[in-house]
Amino acid sequence: MEQKAPKVRVSHLTKKFGSLLVLDDISFQVDDGEFLCIVGPTGCGKTTFLNSLTKLYDVTDGEMLIDNEPINLQKHNVAYIFQEYSTMPWLDIEENIAYGLKIKGLPQEEMRSRVDEVIRMVGLEEFRHYYPRQLSASMLQRVVIARAFATKPELLLMDEPYGQLDLMLKYKLEDELLKLWKKIHTTVIFITHNIEEAVYLSDKIMVLSNKPTKIKTVIENRLPRPRKVTDREFIELRNEVTELIKWW
């Protein structure tokens, strides 16, 4: 049986800012529909890594492919969820979620159907005509996530999207994210500084070193879903990743 090519392949990714080497010859791959979490020490270049993937930064060296073709944001359906809430204050929630679909020129009927589906999945039906200023932090992040999934991206990049939320809200939104991911079957690369979050969400965990940043290791996360943070196996994997980050 022929082996399926990875959805994302990154080869020898290197990024310098002047003489400062930030990303040092990084190579990895992500399979279709896989959920990869990336962890590492503060300041190791995780956000630089994502910005390089999205072409926000020009890379110094290396190749980044989707389905064996160079990443092209005009062709490939890539969504990016930033650390900050990126809603547009002059649009209501329904319009915010539909924004990317309008840019893509989807027919009105399909656009309405997708917006209705993701609004329902993130529990914002009664708030669809509210404006961002009227919503809490957790609701705003639901809007951003719903907008990304409405486009049915083949690759979703997430940069510490829950870093500003309290623990209970974070757990709730993580569960909503997993439901959307299973429904849409998108490939996710998720940056986090929270090791427990990485263990809870991921199929694989990539551990980065300090700068100049290399891949220290990639761990297969075979814990069954749904996961419980109090299970012995969960705690053991969390401790393993913690030790990898602590010692260089």
C-alpha cells in the first residue's frame, strides 16, 4: 500500500534577524487532520516559527510545503488565530464570522449555512447580532475560532489563543476546539506555553530548544480521547514534556 504524503512538510527552516539566528535548520512533517502542539521555553521563537509558515516573515533558508507544493496563501486555505482577539469592532458577530467567506466569494446560501453551523457549535446563537464590545473575552475567542473554522481551512495555525483566559474558560474552549477540529477535519499547528494544554489537545507534541531554536524531540501522544488531566498516564506525559523543557 502506497504511503500517503504528509499534509505539511517543513525542511531546513532557518530564520535570522540580521546576525541573530532564531530558527536553526528545523525539519518536520504533519499528517492530514493531525493536531500538532508546539511547546518550548519563553522567547525560543515559537511565534517567529508560525509567522514564517504564513509568510509574514521571509525565511532565510528552507522549504515549506502543503500537499507537496510550496505554501501559497493565494491557493492554499490557511487560517491563523493570533494571541490577540482579532474581531472587527464595526461588524456584529455574524458578520465577523462571515468575513472570510465573503472574501472567498462563497454563494450567499452556502455562507449562511456555514455561519449558522459554527455559531451553533460554539454556542453563540443568541449573540449573533451583538458587537464585539458587548462580549466577554471567552466569547470573543469563540468568535475568532468560529470564523477560522467557517472557512474549513486545510491548515489552521494557532498562537497561544487561550493564554489570557482563566482556567475554567480555557478548559471549555479547548473542548469546543476539539469538537470543531473533529467535525471539520483540519490540520492544526498549535503553539502553547502550557504543557498541560499540549498534552490535552495534541496528537503529537514538538518540543523546541532555546535560541537558536532547534527541535529537541517530537512525542507521539497516544492517550485516548476524551482525556482527563488527573489520569496517571496524562500526568506522566505532562511530566515527561516538562523535564524536556527544563533541561537543555
